[in-house]
Amino acid sequence: MKIRLIHIAGSFVLAAMAAACTNPFEPYDAIYITEAQESMEVSLTVDTPPAGTTFTVSSSVQASEDVTVTLEVRPDLIESYNSKYGKNYQMAPEGSYSLSSYNAVIEAGYNTSDAIEVDVTSIDEFAEGTTYCIPVSISSASSMKVLEPSRTLFVVLKTPVVSKAIYLGSNKYEIPAFQEDATLSALRQVTLEARVYVERFQSSDPYISSIMGIEGVCGVRFGDVKIDPNVVQICHDSYQPAATAAPCSTNTWYHIAAVWTGTTWDIYIDGRYITGTTTAGETIDLSSDNSGGFYLGASYGGGRYLYGYIAEARVWTRALSQSEIANNMNYVDPASEGLLAYWRMNAWETPGEGDYTGYGNVVRDETGHGYDAYGTSSSPTMMDTKWN
């Protein structure tokens, strides 16, 4: 029995009508990847290979005879997919994966094939923090047309980033080199981001747990006298938006980002936009020595500690987009465009020759720009981390 497009089951109807260069009322039978009906992506977290997932191929009607469907891997589709959906996927390295078959058969009397397995056999060539993808596509079907919106399934491979974090508390960090760089005095765009894990929020006035930044100039923190101690707030003079609709919990990792676009001042938590406010085009002075300058885990002259861990702390001289934030919470390339300073917080050193004096430890700036972070403790406490 043939069906009209308007009656095809699933969420592809409108997309198919828009994509097909046929009359929307012209009846035809269709072949598609079953899982692509719900989403063009399926995610597979790979910790220790082998690891795998499966998919099937379906027809919109019961097959009157065996239908043979040929599959192929399409690396050429990734660039356009990334551009359209704000991703930064890379093709899985050759030899790192396999398909159980490149042919699927829908037997007569049925409308779904047996499962095809996608197996990741090695992650030896995977780069840290990179998300890989295997686009599996229908290249042909023996007796039916292929429904374009569900022709391809993007199998997204996520590998955990295993690293460490450093405890703050009284082990606050200063970035003295910021104050010596006049080129940082009038930045039109800035992004501050970090992963944070709070063991306890401040319980006394002014209820502030500082994450990073410069008091009154460009700061990210939890709490204030006007909001609850577990609410993220970002501050520049009178611009102080707070994520009151998204309070945070203790003993939980969060990725917090503050983005100064030049026209807005916005908060993102775990890659999601939460709130913000409009601005009047002011600039940000990261070289300011106001109240002690730029800190990690402190503010206001070195107080208002954050009692918890910090990792993946970064400062950018451009406004990151929501997709850039969401795609790179666990790691970024230290040579990324506009990345001013990057403290992974996965290792520390005892200050040596050429370092600022009077500090107990130093965390190096991964960018090579020399904006090293100097902490007060001579033996910082560390935590093992693992993020997917």
C-alpha cells in the first residue's frame, strides 16, 4: 500500500515535504534510518574500547519483497553539519571504528531491518577534548526512494577528559602579569569561564563566593546580599545580572561562563544561556589593579573565598558563542583564537627563578602568553576529575 507524504509516520513529514522536489501530495514509499526520525544524532560515550551502538533501517510501508539498502560513511557531510548546527565535530580517525555491515535488508513482510552495529575499536588516535563523529548514510535502496531528512545518522563519539582540579579556599590565585599589560585596558569583548565544584557556599554577609575576575570591573561569583549564596552573578559596575532561576548545588561540577559582548553581559551554565542584561558599549579593563586585581577564587582585596575546586579556567578577548561554550567545556586548544589565558588547574609548581616572589605555588598559563596564576598554598589539595 502506498501512502501520501502527509501520512508518513514520525517527525519527518514536514521536513520531507520541504526537502523533496516533488509534489507534497504525490504518493511514494520511503526508506530511512529509523533512529534519525527522532534525532539526526546518537551519542556514544567511549571510555575503554570496544564500545558500540546500533541502528536499523525502516520503510514507510511493509515491504512486498526484500529491499536491499546500501550504506556508506560520509566524512564530507561533517563540515556543513557543524556549520548548520553550531558543532565542532571531527571525523573519527581511520581504523578507529567499524560497521558490522554496509548493507541492510528489509525482508518481505517487514518494515525494519536487522540492527547494524557501529563499534569503536580504538581511541589511540583521539585527541584530548575533541568530539568525533561517524556520519552513516543511505546511499541507495533497491526498490524505494530515500527520505532525505532521515538519510543520515551522525554517530557522535564522546570520550571523557581525565584531569585534575585544585582546591581554592585560602589558596587564592592572583594573575599579576595582567596588571603589567596595558593592551588589556580597554577590551571590547571578554569571556570568562571555569569549571567549579563548591563544597560550601558562604553563610555570612555578603554571602559571596568568588570564582574569578576583578572586583567591580569584571567578575563571576556565587551570591550577594541581594541574592541567595548559591546563585551565579556576574558583575561590571552596576551591571549585575544573576541566574536566580538556576541555583547551584554543593558537591556538583558546573561549567560557568560570563560573556561581555559589548552590548550584553550574559551568564551561561553548563553551556546553556541563563540570563543577561544589555550594556551601553563600555570596555573592560583586565589590567586594573582595583581591589587587588584579577583573582581566581577571591575578590575584594583577596577575600570572599570560594570553598571548593576549580578547573579549566580561561579568559578570552572575544565573546564566545553559546555553541562554542557548550562544545568546549572540558578542554580547548591552547592556541585557540582569542584565548588570552588558560589555567587547566591540573598541575602546579613551586615558584622558581623568574617567578613572582611571595607565593606558594604557580599554575602555568597553557597559552604560553605568560599570564601564570600564583597561589598562596605551598601544597595545594587536588581532585581527580573525569568529564564526558
